Amino acid sequence: MKKGKMYLIIIAVILLIALVPLLVNRIYSARLDKSYRDLTDFSKADGYTLKKVSIKGKLQFQHTDSSADYVSFIYMDTVNLNFKVITKIYTGVGDHYETAYVTFDQTGKIIETDRYIPFETETTYQFDRETLDAEGKVIRRVKDVETDSINNVKNCVLLNGLLPPWPKWKEKSSPVYIRHFAKKELNWSELNPFQLAGINGSGNVSVWSGFAYCDLQFMGKTVKLKIPFGYDSLFFNTNDYYADLQYYTLPEEFMKKLPVRFIQLKNDIYVLSSF
């Protein structure tokens, strides 16, 4: 056999070994698509509804608040039974950021937004406070406020995130169980042995980008969702899944009164309810 033909056969075998698992992955993903819904699908499903809260900016948390087991971004008002998040939005001027306290109800509808808008004079750095109603109309405006003198999270506790820092995604007892990962895009740059990212370290981009088919337990039911994830294993089956994901539950005394849970994906909040 000529060397050229032998090399072609070797290359063909290597490609076949690489492509067959990917083809099987795609076929199995297509089968699961029939029973798993995307996070952007807000139609009512059997026993639950999913709604995205219309917030803008980057979610923030208060470093001094340690009432949650892990880093949490959602507050619950235990008196009014509403919820709050803190966001920061770049104003477009210098290094100034607007801080907003957004209050929403158990259906995800925004009730009120308190904005703290920075402005700088020759001698001071000050804030104006604007309060917006559910329609986005200004109902109160105060000039030059002391932000430390206002308690925007009065009567509030941070919700507990059920996912620990390193979740065991493939264990069925996990709050979020990954049944399958659909490999959509291979990030070739992460295979560079000279950079500390992906499989070579802890970078911000995973080797594979795709969707995880996740099972979440909610009110005695299994909610099946497709969630954007990264995966840091090129060939082998490992637990190296990655997403800025958290699944929140309410304090135990409110669980029956408010049948809701929250999903956080990066800076987006989704309300999972039985309404």
C-alpha cells in the first residue's frame, strides 16, 4: 500500500472517531428537544409557568449581607412578600454607574424601581434619587441624597441559592441535574496549550459551547429546561460543566404561601411559578 493512501486512511479513521460521537450527540439532542423547553419559551406548561423579569444592568449584591449560604442576588421582602434585586448600569459618562433597586412581585411584574443617578460637581460626588412606578413613570424625585441613609432592603432577606460553588451536575439528587449536554460549537482557541484557559486552566470560555438539558425539581414536579452551558472536556465524560447559573428557593415558612422559585442565568432572572 502506498504511503499516501495509508495516510489518507489514517486521517479518515481519526475523523470518523471524532465525528461519530458528535453525530450521536446531535441525534440524542434532537430526541430530547421534544420534551425540554428553552428558557425563552414563556408559554404555560403542565403545572408551571416561566417568566423573565424585565431588568436592565448588571446584578449586584451587598458584601455586608451574609444571610444566604452562597452569593445571592435576590432579596425577599418578608412583610410585603415582594422581591428585590440591585443592578448597576453605566451612565456613559466617565466611570459613573447608576444603581437601581428593582422591586417585583411573585409573578415577575415590576412594581417599583429606585434609581440613584450620580453626578459630579467641582467639589463633590452626589446622587439624585428617582422612584419609578410599574409603568416606568417618575413618581418621586429627590436631589442630592445620602445613599447610606436609605435602607432599600428593609425587612428583606437574601434568598438561598441551592447550587453550591461546584455542583455535582450529573447526580440525579442535584437541584439542577444535567441529563445531557448538546455540543454546538467547539472553541478551538481553548485548545491552545500555551494559554491558561478552558481545559488548560480556568478561563471564561469553555472548550464546548452548547445547551444542557436540565431537570429541576419544583413543587413535586420535574421541570425540563434547555439552558446555555459550557463544557470543558474535549472527549471524556466529566463533570466540567459551566454556567453562571443559580436556582433559588424561598425561606421554609413561605414555601407553601408563595409557590415560586427563581432561576438566575448571568444577569437575567426568571420566575418559576405554579400560577
